[in-house]
Amino acid sequence: MTWMIRRDILIIRVLIVVVMAFSEIQTCFSQQINRGSFPKGFVFGTASSAFQYEGAVKEDGRGASVWDTFSHSSGKIVDFSNADVAVDQYHRYNEDIQLMKDMGMDAYRFSISWSRIYPNGTGDLNQAGVDHYNNLINALLAKGIVPYVTLYHWDLPQALADRYNGWLSPQIIKDFAVFGETCFQKFGDRVKHWITFNEPHTFAIQGYDVGLQAPGRCSILLRLFCRAGNSATEPYIVAHNTLLSHAAVADIYRSKYKPKQHGSVGIAFDVMWYEPASNSTDDIEATQRAQDFQFGWFIEPLIFGDYPSSMRSRVGSRLPMFSKTEAALLKGSLDFVGINHYTTYYAQENSTNIINVLLNDSLADSGAIALPFKDGKAIGDRVSTLTTTVMSAIENI
């Protein structure tokens, strides 16, 4: 399905930090690059996530997250490290903000630790956690730096994983809505840019398909790497509940807080690009499916109210359904789209059944194999292709 978005379907502002800049600066690498090399209005900023930066995991009432559990589990982290201290931003945020100011940054994107606000995921509010983020936001604004806040950057409260398996249960939708609304209440008078989820595709796949990230669930390779999980179903359930959680929180913000706070709500996606490994029809079709099972998996429900048709046909009953009410809530629930683009792959038709047997997961369902090399050579720079595709969508808004 094309992603040429019609005005009568959705009005959407697209926030693309890297892609828009590439079209302006890709010819400037041999020259000195300065602010004038970037489009007017380009926001220069830095970004972090709570678990990776804050540390202080047992201070001021913070509860454990699934990443605390995962990083302390034997065999999960290659160098046996954890984030108990990380870069200690919890204590050193004023130093970090001064560094941002010295660098000329316009904005800082950070995430709020759910388990620092609600140590048990729900229930009693941890005022010390609220105070910390109030202090952080106020310190940023005092230096002229605009806060961009992510509500969820993969650090689910461990209490919710223990209680009902977290994102695998529809209960998470209600609990995330409470957390999100609390953040709007406590910080929304100063925060005008909200990102509900950072890269939901990544934590659905890495956490529930291949098991390489928290909570480390999978069933691939005959359960060689995971003690629990079902790679054929759980990624789809997690993604489904994530999308509905976003829609619920976006609806709360728009109906109750946006009229007074005048902010915006979006999601940041990891968006890979795919090029056919050959000119064959099979590889060309595999390329489209690769896009459908990556970006389309999340963006199409948010625009059209349902998953891509290729996913419906290939995944079948394992792919959850949206009710009419849910579809209506999903459609147009974005004020902007954040795109994190890391790399591009060749896509090739999966012509054998080996991958299906070994994996039996959402990756195998696409029937596409992603390859970083062809004939021993890397795919190379194709920035303009992604830029043109995304910009064509913007022009049709």
C-alpha cells in the first residue's frame, strides 16, 4: 500500500531530523558545515534515554525496570555491564545541560522513567521522581533549551511484567494511559513536544522475537536463547497493544490538555530502507513486504486504521484485529512522525523454507531476507532515495 498520504485522510506534520538535512548537506562533506548548511528551522539537539543515562536505579524511590532485570541476568550483556550508574545524569544533569548550552544545542530529547514516577507501574505516585523531572525541565528552559519528552523508551516497570507480562496484556493500555496523563499533568505546562514511544518496532522484535533485549522473550532456534516466549505471536501482540496505548494517550492529550497546553504528540520510529537485491519480480515484491513488516506495521494503522494487507494475508489469525472503535481512535492520532534512519538493506525473496523452520517468527513471516551486501559489496549511500520517498508523502499532505 502506498504511503502517499491524502489530505482528506490525515493532516500530519512530519518531524524528520536526519533525512531532511541529508538532502541539503550531502554535497557539503568536503566543505565546512555550519548552521547555514541546514534547512531553515532545523532543530539542533541531543538525545538520551532514561535507562541508558540516568543511573541512580535504587535512589529516591525508583522501582526496577525490565532492563534492570535483563542487564543483571547472566549471559544477557556481552561485557557484563549494567546501567546502575550509567553516565550518572540523575546527579549531573546540570553539567550536561551546560555542555549542551556550550555546544549551541536548541533542544534535548530525553525519556521519563515510568518506574521512577510509578515504582510499581501503577498506584502510588513517587513525588521524588516528579521533582527530578521538574528540575530537569526547568534547568533546560533556563538555558534556552527546549525539552522533547519520550514517555516510553523500553524501560517497562518490572512490576507490570511480573503482574501480567507487560505489553502482552491489554491491561497495559490503561496503565500506560494513567502514566501518560500524569506526565501531561505534571510537566505539560512546559513540555510542548511529546513522543509516546521510541522505536516500538525495535522493542517488539528485539524483546519478543529474537530475545536480544529486555525482557528477552523468544522461541526461535528451538528456544536455544530464551526460557520463555513465542516469536510467532508475541511481537504482534506487543505491537498491537503499543499502538492502542499510543492512541489512548494521544486522545487524552488532545481532548483534555492540548487546548490549554498547545503541544503535539507523535512517535519516533526506526525506519530502514530496502532496495531489491535484483530486478526480479520476486525480489521487488519482497522489498515491498520488507517495508510493510517494518515501517508499514506501525504507520499504516495510525493512518488507515489497519495493518498492511500483506501482513493480514501472511500472518493470518496471529495478527490481532482492531475493532471499529479502535481503528477510529488510531487513525490520525499523530501530530508528527519521528524517523530514526540507521541503514539500508537489499531485500531478497526467501525462496527456501529453512528460515521459516529455524525462526518461525515475524521475520520469517515477511518472506523477505534483508542483506547488507550484494556480491561482496555494501549497499552504499542512497540517501536521496529515502529522502525523496518521505518528502513525496509530505508534499501530498
